[in-house]
Amino acid sequence: MQIAVIGTGYVGLVTGACFAEFGVDVTCVDVDADKIARLSDGVMPIYEPGLEQLVVKNCNAGRLRFTTDTRQAVEQALVLFLAVGTPSQGDGSPDLSFIESAARSIAQYMNGYKVIVTKSTVPIGTGERLRALVRKHQNARANFGIVSNPEFLREGAAISDFMRPDRVVIGSRDEEAIAIMRDLYRPLYLIEAPFVITSLEAAELTKYAANAFLATKISFINEVANLCEKIGCDVHDVARGMGMDRRIGGKFLYPGPGFGGSCFPKDTRALALVARQFDSGSLIVNAVIEVNRRQQQAMLPKIEKLVGDLSEKRIAVLGLAFKPETDDMREAPSLEIIRGLMKQGAHVCAYDPVARSEAERILPGIEYAEDEYAAVTGADALVFVTEWNQFRALDMARVRDLMKSPRIADLRNIYDPSDMRELGFEYVGVGR
């Protein structure tokens, strides 16, 4: 089977590389000629563990190729995945201009039956909207199927999530398209991956509902953490006791500076908008968004309470990406924190294992260190923002000796408060 993936961003690139690993003939298409040239040379536009090796391997095997030639890709492929960006607009709604442009191109070049699959996260009703759009712009009449196949890829673990998914959701009313999608995903039947076959609308909503629920768990435990600080107990004990209940589970019950990234903020806002459009309540989702906003804003006062007047203070920040194992800075909590520190007159020196180049584009006014110990040298305080594994076992005695003042704002609760205080640090965490 030949497939085409339109869009070589995070989702498109992982999707194309993983299908190629399954033995499928994959063409990845993008309008960015420079990006396509770099990908053809094995240069990745994003950081994702294992992705570069997978791309290079399958390019060398001839199963994966990159092109700007949309026409050739459409004509050769049976299944066409739409994996272009759907960024938030001012009102919280996703911008569908890229996906609609891709659909028009497909309509123009169709030369037979095609299965058109939305992999991008799109509002409910987009599938039927694309069906009408393709019919309108076809140069020659040809049958096609429309499928919603949402992605559930965690940045930093995307390849594993694709190869060993919790579930595969296929939404369509076209039986032929569903049969083709089952065949395409046949390698996952061998590991007994669950398949959910449903309507277009249910598949579209499933993606939003899943992300909103995970975001709800994060906002909930952050509220509990704030209560723990006032009561004087440790949120980790509470989260552990909650998470042992199989109905709740321990995942996403980790307090911190709030959620960020390319999915949770965008998808919660979009789901709230959908609810308004359908005249349905979204009290919980609205509360999740508001709690997250307040949680991010509460981090700067926490640092101020630890340090005092921030003017002319040197603050070391470890971790910039919104989560470990990615260079994604979209709506990262570090942005609000660092901008707040700078506004108060602090000098920020930051270190992140992979996000530096992306951060330099967004935060040009701060200093960037080559490693953790360079970042903390001469610092009045150390702020942990992203819980990279390499931050979990630092030589904290060395860190203390390098700092001007041994103070830690541990916004990810990486270290034990009593251990840090025993070493001579003033220490604050979240919910401890």
C-alpha cells in the first residue's frame, strides 16, 4: 500500500516514519522546500527520541521519501493523511486554513478512489466539511472516503505510542475506507491493540475529550497542592493515596507550574468553544483552563518569597521545554516565569538539554549556559522548571558551593525538601 502524509511537523513526521517502519510505502509532503531538503538529508526539524534513526533507516530502505510535489504524492497514494497545523486563533478556535488548503490540493489531483484521513486535531464537524470541500473542488469526479484518525502521541514518547498504542480510533461512515484503514494498521492487530470504530464526529470529539480529561487531572492536583501548602502536608502523599485507586490511577497527578505544550492549552480552549457553539455547558473545562492560568501566575510570587526583591538578582533556570524529551516551547510554563523574572529586573541564566535553539528564538534577552553547573554559578536562586532526568541526580553540594546564595524553587518537586535543607539550601516546592 502507498500512502502520503501531508505536513511534516511533529505528527506528520512521526506518522510517516512509523508507517514506513511497518513496511508501508510513504511519501511525506510539505510546501517548505528547505525543510524537505533537510529531511531528505536526514536533518530533523524537531527533537524526538529515536525519530532521526527511524527516518534515516526507512529512507535508506526506500520506504520513506520527502517531496514538495503534492500532485505526484496524491496520484500515487491510496490513503492521504492530513497532518498540517491547526493553531489557535484569537477566540480559541483552531485555524483550519492549512487543512482546507491541503484538501483542495487533494481534490485537484485525485485520479481515483482515495481515503482522506484527518490526523490533525480538528473541530467536530470538520470531516463532513472536508467532504463537501473536496467534492466542490474536484477537477474530475472520483469517489473518496473521509476518515478521522486522531493521534494520541506524547512528545518524548511518540514512536512508542504509535507502535504500541493504547487504542486506534477510526471514525468514518464509509465502509470501504474503514476496511482500508484496518488493513493499513494490520501490524497492530498482531499485538492486539484495541480498535475503536465509530462515527466521524465521535472520533473528532474523542481527541478533545481525552486531552481535556488529562488536563483536568493536572489542574485538579495543582489545586490540591495549593491546599496542601496551606494545611502543611505533602501533596505527594495525597497523590499517592489517590493514585492507588484503580478508578483514578496515578498518572498526571504530578503538581507543578501548570500544563503547556501544543495540545492541552489549545485543545481545552477549543473544546470549551465547541460546547458554546452547541449551546452545551463546559464548566469543568472552563475551570481547568482558569486553574492552569492561575497556577502559572502563582510561580513568580513563590520565587519572590524565596529571594526577596528580584531586581539585579541572578536566577538560574533549569529546564525550558514544556516537558522533558522535547524541544517544544509552545506555551511552556518557563515562558511566563522567565518573562516575569525579567520584568522584575532579574538576570536569568538558563539551561535546557535540547530546547536552547528554540528558546533563543523566543527568549532572546536571557543568558544561556552550556550545562547545569555553569547555569547555577553565582546565582541567587535556582529554579527547576522542567523535570529532565539529568536534573534528578545533580551534585547538589557542588551546586550549593557554586551559587551565591543557596536557594531552590523546585517547581517540579524533583528533590526531597529535608535533604535539601540538610545541605544548607532554602527550599520551596509545590504543595510541600
